[in-house]
Amino acid sequence: MLHASPSSFVILPALAKIVCEPGWKWQKREKPLQNYDLFYVWSGEGTVVRSGVPYQVGKGSCFLFRPGDHTSATHNPQKPLVLTYIHFDVTEEVTEIPAPYHELTETVEFEHLLARYVRLFLVQTYAAEEEGRLILKQLMIHLLRQDQVVPVERHVSNQLAEVIHEVANYVSQHPGAAHRVEDLAARAGLSPRYFSIKFKEITGSSVQSYVIRARIERAQHLLLYAGMNVTEVADALGYRDIFFFSRQFKQHTGKSPSEIR
């Protein structure tokens, strides 16, 4: 679904956010599903069965049922399920389809999209179907990204990965600052040694290499588009030795700063 155009998504009238009644159950039908069904659990406890495989579900449980699936479900009446379900179809042939089941831990953005989608069709919103198709595409991309998480990040918490990426983003936004490992580690709330290890695992670069790359990338931009000369760029990015700057620049780009300008 990654390459399917939004216009190929067919919005179907079966959609809602519901609080399931204590005696609610989703009985298995003789005929399998005829379309896609995005099924998300906001809260509660229950069991969902997809094509004979049971899943214990709670907040963040998300299914993408496919045409041909047989489904059923029950829940704990003391902790009833709160669900969103969205049925849709795709007219194009699709090759990249999200996995049928995800346990989402970072749910805010995904839940916002779900709520927005359902709200579009509660009233006669102008251009609801056009926006709805775009939201469906965003939801599918979100799930596909979950499927593409690199193995190393599966071994660290989502929270730690988020913290490391935030620090990396901070470095990229402030390339001229004097970034000491100790200061960046403190920003992440980690010891310098542990921070350095996890930073390299998650970003693929050491802290020092990442800082240098951020400076050189910014230097290229300033030389090309800001009208600054080599001395001004070196000074702006914290280099006190223009010859060292030029040497480091050439090591990373293959050209001297004067050639870029």
C-alpha cells in the first residue's frame, strides 16, 4: 500500500468508534471478510481471533484484517473494549501491505488520525472522502513504518530511541555549538559511556562523527546559498583554525570549501 495512490482507497460506510457493551462479542461468520478492516483497541481487555490464531488485546492493539480473513472476538465485561473499526478497499493491486497485527506503544499520532477519520463522517464535512483517503494512506504508512524498524532498535525501548533521536536532531539544528559528549549525555539523562554506545547503535555513527557530519553539511549549505566566504563559514561553525576546517571539509566531501563556493 506504500505506492498506492490515495485516490485508489475506497471508503466504505462501516466505520465507528464504539464502547462495547458488557455482553458484546464478535461472532465468526461463515463467509470471510470481503474488504480490509482496520481494527484498533483504545482500551479494555479481550481476545481477538484472526483465521484461527488468538491474540490477547489491550490498548494499542491494532489489526489490519484482509479480504479472506475469518475473525471473531470476545472481551472482559469488567474492562470492556473501546474500539475503532474502519472498513475500506483498494482498487489498485497492492504489494506492500502492513503486517496483520501490531502492538503500538507510541499511540498519540495514530489515535489522532483515527479520531479525525471517524469525525469526518459523523457530519457532512466538506471534502470528507478526499481527506479520508489521505488519512487512510497515512495510517497505512504509519503501520508500514512499524514493520521497518531496524533490528537494533527492537532491543532498546521506544522511549530511549526517541531520546537519542531528539539529541541527534538537536545536534543537527545547532551544528556550530561545542557539543561535548558529557553535555549531550546529560541532555538525554544518561551516563556518557552508555549514551555513546546507544547513540552509535541507533544512529549508526559515533557522536563525534555525527557532529562533524552535521557541521560539514551545514557548511556546504552556507557556502552554496548564504553568500558567506570560507572564513565566515568556519567561524560560524565553531572552527578556530581555517586550515583544519578546510582539511576536514575535503575529507568528507572530496572538495575544498573554496571549490564548493
